[in-house]
Amino acid sequence: AQSVTQPDIHITVSEGASLELRCNYSYGATPYLFWYVQSPGQGLQLLLKYFSGDTLVQGIKGFEAEFKRSQSSFNLRKPSVHWSDAAEYFCAVGGPFSDKLIFGTGTRLQVFP
Amino acid sequence: DGGITQSPKYLFRKEGQNVTLSCEQNLNHDAMYWYRQDPGQGLRLIYYSQIVNDFQKGDIAEGYSVSREKKESFPLTVTSAQKNPTAFYLCATRGRFTEAFFGQGTRLTVV
């Protein structure tokens, strides 16, 4: 069955600290993987995506993620967090052909000055 | 102006009433999705459609209905059979080999 697990419900970091948000997926074929960010009461904005090729992908706002097939993981990282990064982050998995897209339960990031 | 438009932004429903949430897109995407968002539960898939006049149930379809008569439109009806409809509803579209694009959401409240 297709599923996404984000084990960290809530993470708190200090501004300037590094960040890693975990994502594990289950998918029966080659996965298309995504990270989205959501501010309160808003829709979701794409941070980055992995379809194929280089397993380290760069996204917007200084984020990157690494696809590890052997661990079924797609963790999101940022070397130095800014206060404006405080939001909720969602990992998602799907196939290439506009089919079912499944999201994790999200990780809420809080940033302290 | 390309994108996805959800309306209304806020919607109030009385007990036993059906309400319809609108989702329109001009991205020419084949696939459209409806998700429900509750605190701590992430986005749960209600229905999705990959082509006009066809749609599939997601994980929580009970109490909801959809139609896909036009490529641009995928309205969601929350029926009286949905016992706990208060939530944030998100519509998304996706083309082949692309990411999903989201609307700004509709917040539905039962009064």
C-alpha cells in the first residue's frame, strides 16, 4: 500500500541552527517524491521534488532533500534556519501519471530567535 | 492569470445541509484532487479524478460526492451523511510528470 510517514510531529530549533525533517515512504514502483510547505490557513507551496537522476535535489528557500532508495527515505534539510521558515512541512509520494498522491501527517516547525 | 481557484474561502453549514465547494483550474491539468485537512492528521485524500467523467474514491470518501463534467472543474459536495464536516478543504491539480498545485483552500464550519 502507498503511504508516507513523518515521524516528527513538532520540531523546535533556534534560528541559525541546521534542520532535518524525516520522511519515509512505501510505494510499489519508482516513486515521485515531494516536499511542500504550508503557512497557517494557506494552500501548499512546493519546496522541491524528486523524479529521477541525482538523488540530492535542491529546492527553494535554501532547502535540499536526499532520496535514499535503500532506506525508503526522502529527508529534508536546511543548513541554517531562518525565523520565516516556521511553518508546517509535508512530504508526499506518487507516480508519474497524475495518479494518486499521498501525503504524510506533517511536521510543524517552530523557530526561536 | 493561471492557477487554481477555490471558492468560497469560508463556508458555514447547518446540520443536515448539503454544501458544494468549488474548484476551478486553467492549468490544463488532467488530474484533480480533493483533500481534507484536520489538525495533526495531515492531508487525507477524499476523491481524485484523472480524466473527465471519471473519478476514484480516496481514503475518506464517505459522506462526500464529486463530479467531473469539465476538465477545468471538480466540485466537491459535502452531504448530510458526513457527520463531522468541519475542516479545511484543499483542491489540487497535477499534470503528467509534474508536481501538484494547490488552491488556497476552503474552511468549512458546521453551525
